[in-house]
Amino acid sequence: MREDEVLKRPGVREARLWKPLENGKVYCYLCHRRCIIVPGAYGVCGVRYNHEGKLYTLVYGLLTAANPDPIEKKPLMHFNPGSCVFSISTAGCNFFCRFCQNWVLSQTRRDRVFGEPFTPEEVVEQAIRHGCQGISYTYNEPTIFYEFMYDTAKLAKEKGLFNTMVTNGYMTPEAIKELGPYMDAATVDFKGGGNKEFYQKFMGVPDPEPIYNSILEMKKQGWWIEITNLVVPIYGDKEEDIRRLAKWIVENLGDETPFHLLRFHPEYMLTNIPSTPVETLEKLAKVAMEEGLKHVFIGNVWGHPLENTYCPKCGELVIERRGFYIVKWNLEEGNKCPRCGYKLNIRGKFYGARAPIFIF
């Protein structure tokens, strides 16, 4: 595609969080890639483009998904449990995960980006129309469509909705500070226990270390945070990595921070290994608990006991789930355990239990 044709496409809008440099170059500080982009070139994400010394996003409002979800799907277990969120995404990503479940969206870049045009007003209107209490920026990395997320989140707050994001955590502290007043919660997705070699080999990421600084900035902004980790058999299931990650969470976010160990399923470019054995997830869950985490969940294994929330003091089953659905709420007013009275670390309100919906 010729350079003069790029700006004629839907979804093009001047970007945020960049600075001009000499000779028409621009410095993008939206994510930790911190790309320096020459005229006529894209950032690593493939959706931020330098045209004559000005940086543009190519995916503003160009949505690849727009639908209601249970908040537990994000997963957010202890933030407004039982609520509904309107989930949106675009194309593109700043990672190159060989195992991505949403690779059709995330690994589409440059002149192949696609989607249906939406305005922030239309997204908020759809969320309210579908009875959602919040909006979730998810499916692909929401950093990629930061400008649209920012505008939508700001409008959503004005209309009484909350905002959540599902992120790889590579957004810069500068971006998090700007977004801070409008975002309420984040699910930060680690893979392979945050192992540096795993990130380099399977995700095209030089170093996961900046993610920790971003999480600390999220905490400073007052966001609710839950951490997930995709357990990839053989390559990304080391006990020492989970132990290190769990210890960091306890020391920096608190021992009642929900931690999710997610089951891997073969997808995209990593189809030569099997799904994660449930026994591996159970072993790593035990490791995380040994490091002091009180709420460790196993994801993508419907019907497992570690889908549920238990009182960290007496062990009482206080929230029973089936997959993404709460089927029994057993907490008293103030989110207190009915057996021992312990107050659980849950933010927001309970929006009601729902029976699982099975589609055949």
C-alpha cells in the first residue's frame, strides 16, 4: 500500500504518547518497546504509523469484537463479581506469541488490519443496551488501541460504567498514569511464569522485567489487579518460575491478590505439544499457595474445585463457580465468611449468580 493511501483508511487517527525527533522520526512511548519510527514505517505493533513526522494509529474504533461477557471470563473473580462487561477488541499486538488463542486478531498488522468502525458513544450505548455494568478492553492487547480505549473509558465513567482491561502488562507507566483516572481494574497476563528465555523464544519479547514496573504503577493508580499465568507444558511450566512470580505478587500486591493458572491448549504455531495436564496445574497451584497466596485459581478446566473462592481463614466455600458463572454466593453482608466472619478482599458489589449457559 502506498504511503498516501494509509491515511485514507477507516480507523486512522493521530496517536497519543509520542514525540517528534530529528529527520522526521518519532519516538513512541506507549509501550515498553519504545519504538523510534522513521517516516513511512510502522512500530513493532504494526498499527502505529509515521506519516511525514507525525504518528498515527490505524485501529481507532475499528473493532474486531463487540459483545457482552461475564466478568469472570476476563478473568476477574473478586471485582464486581457476577457483573456483565461489554468486551471490545481490534487487530494488532505488540507481542508475537506463538501460542496465541486469538492470533487471527492479534497477529494481523499493517495493511491487513480489519474491523467494523465504532465510535466511543456507540460502544457505551451498546454496553448499556445489553445490560452491562462495565466495559472490558480485551481479546487482543488493548494497549494497541489505546486512543480508542482512552476516549471510550472516559465516556463510560461519565455514564456510570466501570472499565477493565486484559493486558500483557507492557504498557508504559506514562500511559498508565494518563489512563489512570478512567480504568478500574486490570487482568495482567503472564506466560510461562514470566521466564525471560520463554518470552524471548516464544513471544518475541526481549525482557518481561518492565511488566513489574507497570503493575506497580497500576497499583499506584488504585486499579484492582488480578494476575494470570498461562502454563505451557514442557517449555513454560517450571516450578521455580511460579514460585518466584507468586512471591513477587505477595510482596508487592498482597497475599489476597487473585492468581490464575491457565490451562494451555495447542493453537496457532504451537500445536506440537498437548494441553496442560490438570495435574501440572494442581502442582503449581500448591507451589503458589506455599508462597503465601490465598486465592489461587485454575482456569480453562470447568468443574475444578479451584474455580471457587474459599475463605482464607477457615477454608469455607464462599463463592461456587462453573466456568465463567457464579452458581452460589455464600458471603454475608460486607463480603464476610458465614462461618468465621472473615472479610474477604473483594472490590465492588455482587451482581447476582447465573446458571451456566451451554451451547451445543
